Amino acid sequence: MSHDSQPSGWRKATAGLAIAERHARAGERAAIPKARAFTAAKRVGPQIGLKPGDLLLLDTLGAFTQPQDWTAGRRPIVWASNAYLMERTGFSLSALKRHARRLTEAGIITFRDSPNGKRWGYRDAEGVIVEAYGFDLSPLAARAEEFEQLHAELQAERTECQRLKRQITITRRMIRARIEAAQRETLDGPWDRLSAFFDDLLARLPRRNACRETLEQLLTGFQKLLERVETILLSSVEAVENSDQTPEERSEKSTKQNTVGAISDPHIQATNQLHIVTSTGSEIATTPNNKPDTKGQNDIETQRVEQSRKPQNMSDEPHFPTMVRACPEFSIWAKTMGEAIANWNDLHRIAGQLGPMIGLSKLVWNRAQEQLGNRCATAALALVFEKHCAGEVTSPSGYLYGMIRKARAGELHLDRSFHGRLKRQTKLSAL
């Protein structure tokens, strides 16, 4: 079959036509099933510049081809007339030419023209094309693997973007909850400024689909802000524990501080890189890792911190089987995350992964491990996880921090809590 051809009068020679013809020669050597070729092209149609009308025309042309046209050494050529194609698609002649031209420029089809510019062709007794002139769909076969690869990349990008969006949603909810809790408890801190920066990040959230790089930058911004909020929140809570001020006195002090101005409040500057920049002032100084600077603390405070880091007495450690039976939801999730959960060490390795599922702060979880010990911290997390799933706890970080304070005072009795839940489960089962 000769490949020499001349464009017809209504079609101008373009670079797109030359590229499409090169694809056609490659497609003639390929053996791509018709269904595979069309599926690959339609999955990436919008990404390669095709409109719905283009795909409709492509489907219409494909209906005229037969399986043997897509074998190696042959070209799937369609010689249907313009009148017939207009009837099948509902296009006007100008629309038909426009869609055909777009398919050509996208490298999907090309043209094989007869000497007089007319479309015609015929098949032998076995249905094999002997000679034909018209629309040549060979480029589609040549690019099937390319389109399949593009589709796989798009799917991976879409999956990653969905994951980033979920992480952004979780992180911003945690930020809002902590700021609102701090303001409700009238804790010292630059909460108005942090809220303003939070609102600025919210305003940057894309209303439509965004690329992965944009979402990664936003997530980084929210995570830095969350880390900053939690650092200030924990410092403020510890300050309240060592203070005899009433909530009314704290509220009055907070009001006075807000009227002073920017001198005593940290400044958080929003940049295109979403870095958080803090200024020095009367707030607690922080290191580059956002960890409180303990320089300058008196001996009494140092002793209090060291004492708080001591784990509970070993006699207070909960019974492992009791905890597993009392916290079925936590146990099920732990078994899902790990291969085998046979003892406290196995469970502790998994616990750190389950905390973020309920919005538990990493800082609070680390504090629990330091001050309760790994076993009691894991048991406490299991109890918080179970109560959160049951709708009994709305702020997992706050609840776990309260358990840490109870442990300091010697008032935390985890086994008693687990036995109470077991009794409740027994009563519910008996109903």
C-alpha cells in the first residue's frame, strides 16, 4: 500500500499532520487491539486536548473498522463520506472538519488521500482492506502504550492529591480545635495572631483541582502552624498548672495582653514558601525545632519536670488481657495494622500509628510515653481511642493530657477504668 499522498483542498499542511503521519507509520508496525487503543485514548482525552465532540467523532470512525485492521502490517482506514458522518454524529460540515482537524493536531488520526482527493476503498473476501483512502487511525495504535502510561501517572497523581487533601483536612481541624480550646480556657498565648495566620492558609485552599506541589506546600504550612500552636498550648497549660489564678483572672490578664500590641505577641509571617517566622518577645523562646527553650528555669521547676517524667509505679500498670477485652475497637485496629499483637511491646509499636487516626497530637503522645512509660501510655491511648470511637471523647489530645496530670497526682487507675468498661459491655450484652 503506497503512502504517497497529497492533502485535499480544505485541509492545510501543518506540523501536526507530519507528526500524525509519522505515528501512522509506527502504528502500521504495531499490533494493538482496537478496544485497547480506543480505551487508552479516551481515558486521557482531556489531558491531550480532546473535547467531547472529538471523542464522539473518533468513536464513530472506529465503528467502521474491523479487528483485522489493527494487526501488524495493516492500517485501519475509514472512507465514510462527510454526509454519512454528519448524519451519525449530528455535526454540521464545519463542525465535522473542526473535530477532524483537532484529532489530527493531537496526533490521533491522519489522512490518506487519493489522487483526486476522494475517499473510497474496498475489502477482499476475508474482510482485509485491499486499497483505501480516507481517515487513517494508525496513529492511535502507535500511541496506545504512551496513553496508558500517561493514564497511570494521572491516577497516581490523583491518588496522592486525595491523600494530601485528607491530611490537610485533618490538620486544619486539629488547629481549629486547639485554638478554640485555648481561647475557651482563656490560656495565655497569641491566639488571635495564630487564628489570623490560620485564616490566611484557609484562604489559599484551592476551590478546584490543584496540583500536588500546591497541596504539599499548603500541608507543610498547616503542619508548621499546628506544631507551633501545640507548643504554645502545652506551655500555657503547664503554666496554668503552676499558677493559682482563677479562670476570671486569666481572662482579664489575656484581655490586657491583647491590648498591648505586637510587642508581647509573636509575629507569624505568611510567605509563598509557607514558612512560619516568629519574633522574640515575652513569649517562650523556641528552638528551630519548635521545642521550648528551658534555659533560665529555676531549680524548683527543673525538679518538677524531672519528677513528672517518671513513669507510674509498676503496680499501677494495667493487665494486658483486660485492656484487650475492654477496648475491642482499639484491639481490632491494632491487629489490622500489625501482624501479631501478643504483648505490650507489640502493641506499643502500633499505638503510635493509631493516635493520628483520632487526631491525637504527637507532642501529647510523646509526653505520655515520657511521663507514664510505654506500657501505661499505650493503655491510656487505647482507652482514649475506645472512648473517642464511642463518641465519649471529642478532644483526644486534651483527654490524654488530663490522664497525664492524674498520673502525676497518683489518681490514674487504668485497670479500674478497664473493668468499668467490661462491666458496661456485659450489661449491654445482657439486654
